[in-house]
Amino acid sequence: MNKKIHLLYGFILGIALAFVGAYLYVTLFLGFRFEDGVQAIKSQNNISKLIALGALPNLLAFFLLLKIKREMWARGVVLATIVLAISTIFYL
């Protein structure tokens, strides 16, 4: 397949894992429903911290993708993590 398609798949995977990570953090550790938790975090101006915590599963995905020899997918996950890191700057 085309390398750009694999990069896009990795990017989508990275963004999706960030949302899953944020969801798990809000529901399991904070004990809120997701919408209520995000509103509480937003009212405290900590949304950038939620984005950063949500991106933690990307680390696991990156190493797993390298292990199974999906380098372009892993690059896409790194690209998604970079985009998420830049977005945290705008929410400071």
C-alpha cells in the first residue's frame, strides 16, 4: 500500500488513542461522566493537562507498532502526538 495511507492510519490511531486515554482518565480516575468531567476540567483551565494525559497510550502504541514492523504507522502515531503537544500550547 501507499506509505501516505499508512501514515494517515497511524495518525488516526494516535488521535483515537488520545481520546480513549482522556476518556479513561476522566471516567476511571476522576469518577465523572465524560462530559461532566471535561466541563469540570475546562472550568479549572486544565484542559491542556487532560490532552497530555490522554496522549499517554500513544507511547504504548508506538512501541507495539515498531515491534510488529509497522514503521509508517508508528510515524503517524508520533505525528499525532506532536499535533496534540502543539495543541496543549494553545490551551495553556
